[in-house]
Amino acid sequence: MTKEEFPDLNRPDWQATRDSMKLYARVVGKVRRALAPPEKHWWHVGLRMAAEGPTTGPIPGNAGSVELLLDFVNHQLVFTTSRGQRVAQPLHGQPVAQLGHETMALLDSLGIHVTMDADQLAGERPLSYDRDEAARLWQAFSAVGLVLAQFKGSLREETGPLLLWPHNFDLAFLWFSGRKVSGPDPADPENADEQMNFGFEPGDAGIPEPYFYVTAYPKPDGFAGSPLPAGAVWQTAGWTGAVLPYAELLKQADPAQHLLAFFRAAQKAGARFMKD
């Protein structure tokens, strides 16, 4: 991967478009959550990666499957069924409530009925959606997704699917040590599975700018403070984990290899201290 595949995200007011993309992803995520069969670790609510944007992947529809794709390249929400039906609605900064109700209406027209509470589709305020900024952020997600997939494939132990979580709009996957946490019910995988989380967050209330993160559960003694590659730090306020700012990644001659080194260093430290 070349350095040009990781776009500069330090641009004026791009966060408004990011926040709109996040809200749109939540609408699509609610459809997946309503229709997809449950999976452990809540994997059924996460969106999958496609070339143009996050997708539900095929989920149960009407006499077949349906897929909703948030196309941030062509700026539309695309509905496709296994029966050959395809419809799309443009993304242009419409309020969340409008997109939600349009989505429900289109699904109804395809014979797919989804029930949601009114508060799940709240938001009458028009949103800011700059097409160039949306495409630029999705380019970053795509580049990061390829690196995360490469790193995930290098791990021999069980890993979860690479998912874009609609609520936080972060792209991540779980790695499992294979051991159970002492105390929680072993039948409760969310709390009983010893695990690490590797992901990319395009900015949140705690850290406004985009960053990469690695966390471990339960937090092993000695994890925070282990050596990390250049530009990476340990986050200890509010939550504990390794953090690499996206801006620091762009300073590197080979961003993809530097990102892999960050994930590998944090995973090695977590796995080692989990065994101690």
C-alpha cells in the first residue's frame, strides 16, 4: 500500500460530515439488528466492509435476502435483494428521521417490514454532508480496513469479524486468547472470554481526532507502559489502551507497515501479560 492511500483528514469542518455519516450508519445498523439472527459478542449489529462503504451484508428479507449498502463513494443508500430488486436513495444531508422513514418505506415496498421505536429515528435537523469529505473519510476507512484484515489474518487464535460499529462509527475486530475470565458465567461470552480489541476510531468525545486503539479485557497488569512504535502512546484516562493518532501515521514513510507494527506490538504485550 502506498502513502497516498491514507488521506490527510486534518481539514476544516470535516467532523460535521463524519458525524452525519455516523448517524446514517446507525439507521442502517438498526435494520441489521432488527433482521439479522443474533450472534455472540453482538456481532449481528455490526456492519461489514464493502468497497464503497459499510453494508449489512445479506440479511433475511422477504422470500430471500436483502442488503443495505451505505455507498459513501457515490453518496447513496442502496437496497439490493436476492430476487434482483435494486433501489437507491441519495445521501445529501437529510435529517436522520427523514432517512429513517424513507428507509422503512423502501423496505416496505420490497415486502420487508421492520419495526423500530420512534426515538430510534429521532432527529429533524438537516445534517452537514460534504461529498468530498465523505469520500475522503471512507478512503481512510478502506485503507485501514485492509491493514486490519491483514493483521487479523496473521493471528492463529480465534478472531471475530472485522466490523464497523454503527454507534461509535469505529472499525474493529476482537482477538481471543482461548482462556476464560475467572468469575463471570462461562456461558456469557461477552464477559467470560479473555480478549483484545483492535480498531480505528475517526474521533470521539474523548479524543476528537482520528486514532487507532488496542485494548485488553480483562486489563492485564503491566500491559500499559509496554514499548510501542514511534508516535504511539498509552491512554490511561477514562480507559486503558494503546493509542496511535492517525496524524502520526501520516508522518511515516510506510504507513501500512507502521500500523501493522503498532498492532503487533500491543498484541504481543497483551498476550504476554495475560499469561503472567
